[in-house]
Amino acid sequence: MGFGSIWHWVIVLVVVLLLFGSGKISGIMGDVAKGIKSFKKGMKDDDDDQSPQARTTIDATKEKDPV
């Protein structure tokens, strides 16, 4: 009887549903999804904000080895 037992997970699921209720769990999952979408949008906006000249400057500094 370890963590792989189906009955273990069924009991854990029932306890979680009793404690939090299905409404709270779906609300939490919705908030997590909104956060992920916001993060992805922010990452995309950062990539779009960089101009080609800025990318070239960054790449040029990477190539120069101060040693």
C-alpha cells in the first residue's frame, strides 16, 4: 500500500473535495490559467520590444571575449 495505490488517491481526492469544495478548486485552476496566460503574454511582449539593433548590440558583446 504505497503512493501508487488507486484507493490511496481516491481517498485523498475525496478529502480534498470535502475540504475545499469543487467551486473553490475550479476557481483556483482558473486563476492559475490566467496567470500562465499573463506570463506568456509578458514574455512575448519582451521579445517584441527588443529592436533588431538592440539584438545586434547584445550579440556583438557576447562575441567579444575580455580575456
